[in-house]
Amino acid sequence: MRNERKLPMKRMYGLEIKCADDKPQYFQNLLLQLKQISSIFDVDDNLLITDTAMEAKVIKNMLADRCILEETYTLSLLENPIASSLFSDYGFVTERNNHYLYQDMVSIYQIESGKAEDITMFITQMDESIIALEEQYKKSYIIDKENKEYVVKVAQAYDIEVSFFDLDK
């Protein structure tokens, strides 16, 4: 297994707003105000998504001042995903068809080397634990972070070299 590397996907920041379902107009007005002072990249229900830590901080401070900040999340925006049936347990798709994963729930790896037939067998064995594939530059496999050790053991059994990305950088 190679050392962990920087994430190939875009890091995003989600800020969830406490908003009663019977007050959609309040949310829309708040969204308009926030768009005037910050850059909102995307929206999913009561979750505002921005693409920089600085923008997230500005929005977080404004929401906290109004006592309506519910939760904050670090997200990964997938550029070219192939989502499995597990995807919705670890992320979501917005109306703009952007695919996001909660970074604290997943691990991401790539296959670096191995014989073609061993790689095929390895992928077959891993298939039901794959949340999504990202095919931006090189195929990246996204799994539950609890399965990382299992992937390493199976890769060793098939004499496959895998490398994981460091999601904290």
C-alpha cells in the first residue's frame, strides 16, 4: 500500500439551516440575503453548499448569529461519478445533479498495480462494498471508511497495490 495522497475531488462545505417546514419563504429570503454577501455554490433542501472555507466561515457566522445553524459538513464533490445503490447512505444528489459525499464517512482508493486477472478478481470481490466510482483522471473507488482495512487485506491476498487518499488535506 502506498502513502496516502491528496484527494482528487473538490472539497466543499455544507451548512445546514434549522428551518421549519412550514416557513419556506423564510428560507428563500435568507438564501437571497446570503447570496448577496457570499458565494453559494449549490443548495439541497436546508443545506447550503459553498466551495471555500472562507465562504463557509462567513455563512456560518451569519447563521450562528441568528441561532439557525444546525450542522456543518465537509463534503466531496464528485465530477464523474458512477453511484452504486449504497450512495444515498453516504451522500446526496442535488437538483443541479451534483453528487456529494460526506467526507467523514468514506475512504477513497485507487489500484496502482497488479496482474490484470488479479485486479479483476479483486474488483469483483470488492463490488458490493463500493459506494461510487469517480473517473475524473484515474478510476477511484469510494468505500465506507470502516472497510479500509478489509480492502488492504484483500488487495494483499490478490497481490494488488492500492493507495488511499488523505481526505483531511
